[in-house]
Amino acid sequence: TAMTRAVNRRTCRLVSLFFPMSVAASYRSGGAVRRLRLSSLSAVDANEHRPYGWAELALHARNQSARYAAGEYPGRSSSGTAEYAVYKRWCSARSMSNEQYVLRYVRWRAGGVALEPALAPYLLEHGLEHWILWHHPEAAKSDTVLQPESEAALALALFDAEGVRLTRNDLVCFQNIPQLRSLPTIPHSHVFVRKQDLSNVAPRALQASRSSWRERSPWLGSGMRGAGGEVL
């Protein structure tokens, strides 16, 4: 019917907005993806987040506001969320806030910037890593709008200083929209690295940088982590 065709056209537009191109094409061509219902487009409907892949991270970076309005955005696993809560209680027991922990223990560089692995990373597909590009409040106001391309260039420079040779195509970088900023007092961008396409040297340098971060983190060395182990 005319109504059915109109609904199908609207669904195709939504799939194109919220899913990578390959998935959207499969939907339009009548593939198995076409059995999706609009109610299942959002992982948040089930109060859970699903793993995000590379294509969807890039898509999300370009369409954050629209995707958020539909309840679709990356987030932590249930175990990651539980570990994040344990971390916050650990900080509170030491009369310290999440903000104070970051300001005290992040390795700040010249210009008031720092690039560190995410303490509570989003749920991602295998081969992807989640890092945070921090800007010290003394160098950037809390409401600073961070531009993706300049943030990516800065992240590449900071990685390079650690011996991690990457290109722009190895990163997806974005600042969360205000509604999704769990630590709004410290401006920061989310930086995602695609490891599987890197040369042999870069993954080793990336791991060395991560190991150094773990060794100087009092929370990670506290032995009070949750069931997720190395996920945090």
C-alpha cells in the first residue's frame, strides 16, 4: 500500500543515518537486515549498549545530535559501567572526585594537553582502542568546542611523541555533545584507534604507552577493580 511504501522509505532513511553504508545498502536491497524494526535501532531501548565498529564510530562522529535524539550512541558495557561505579566510589573514599583524579594523575604535556587510554572505555569491536585527549581547565574553558580535525592532528602528534606512528585514517575523533559529557568540567575528545591495520611497530609502541599508563595509575594498581579485569 501507499502507507507501507512511505514507512519503508522512512525506515531506509533512518537506517542510512544510524548504520554504516554496507548495512544500509543491505536493507535497501531487501537483505536480512530489512527485518529490522525501528524499535530495535536503538541499543538504549534495552538499557544496554552494543559494540561499535569502525564504520559506525565514523558515522556517529558525523551525526551525533540526530543519533542521540533517536537514542543511538556508543557507551560502556554493563560490566564497564559497574567498574566505573567502583572507581568513583574508590575516589570518593579518598575524598577525591573524578575530576580531581584526572587533574592529579593524568600525564599533562606542554600546552595543558594529555592523551591517555580511556579509564572507562566504550564497548567496541575487537581491534579498536579508546583513548581520551584531555585539555586542562587552565588552558581551555569547560564549554570549549573542540574541532575534530584539529583534535585529530593533536592526537597524531602526541602519539608520534610516544613512537606510535599513525595516519589520519587510523583515528576517529570527536567531542561528545553536551548531553553525553560525563565529565563536562574538563574538555576532552574521544579518540578511537584501529589497531588491526597498523604496522608491526605501531601496536608495540601503543602497548608500551598503555603499560606506562597502567603503572602510574593508583586506581589501576589498587586491586579494587570489578569483574571486567583489563577492560577498564
